[in-house]
Amino acid sequence: MLDYASKFDAGLEYHAFLAKYGTDEQRRRWEAVHEQVALTDAQRELLGGFRRDMKVLCLTGAWCGDCVNQCPIFDHFAIASSRIQVRYFDRDANPDLGEALSVCGGARVPVVLFLSEDNFQVGWYGDRTLAKYRKMVADEFGPVCPTGLVPEAGSLLAAVTQDWLDEFERIQLILRTSGRLRKLHGD
């Protein structure tokens, strides 16, 4: 089993990760998506209301298109909430983390591992969100029926942002209602 505390401490913050692992072109692509991410007032309010610290290990690759389109979202969440600390890890430089967080038997990215403030695993999620998979299936196989479940192309980033926010909120609620953490914090 991984030593999550040490692993988290070895991770890089958003811009440091890109400076170390990204080429100029990769950093440009990440920044272009970063500029497009727009949290709504309600999303910022939700994130600002988080009461438990959460550590997030993000296994990623600067070269990865799915990462380009999702990881900038996490930086926006961390900016909006002082309770979220995200550390980024290059998949190829961290095979131990890649193995621990494999998806469908493969080293997929991005994958995030959520930890409590005291480094207990709370959950993990990746590699694409439901909105992205719905779009991929509709593009590949055509819509099964006109349900409206597949977001329009222009709103895919907003839908993916909401999918990730739902997962961050779910983890926050696990932390908030944890008997062990409630006892620790006296609430």
C-alpha cells in the first residue's frame, strides 16, 4: 500500500507540474482551457462552503488531451476553496500511483485520489466524466434516442466541470459526515 502522506507531499502544484513536465505547446493548451473554465456563482458558493480539508492527488500527463480538458478545472476548485489542496503527479514518473489507480486494467489519466486531512483514502475517480462518455458514445455510435442527456458541444466543458464538482462535493460530504472526523473536530 502506498504511503499517501509522503506521496501527497511529493506532488506538485498546478503551475509547478506544468513547468516541470509540459512543453511550451502543452502549457499553452492547458492555459487555453484554464481560461475557458468558468465556475458559476452557485459553484463558487458551494466550494467556498466546504468545511473539511481534502487532499487530492491527480495522476495526469501534460501530453494527455483528456487531462488538458479536465485538470484545469481542479485548479479552479482549489482557487475557490481553501479546503482543497491538489497535487499533480506525472503518470510515467509515478508508476506506483499509476498501478494503484488503474482504470479497467490500464494506466489511464486523469485519475484523482481523494484523501482526508489525515491521509486516509476517501475515494477515487477518473478517467473521464459521465458527460464526456455520453458525448463520446453519441459521436461514435449515434444517439440512442433524443434524451437531451448528451450536452451540446459548446457546453461540454461546463458539463464536465459540474460532473467533477459533483464528485468533489460527494467526497466533501463523506468527510463532513464522518464520525471519526466529527469527533476529531467536535462537531
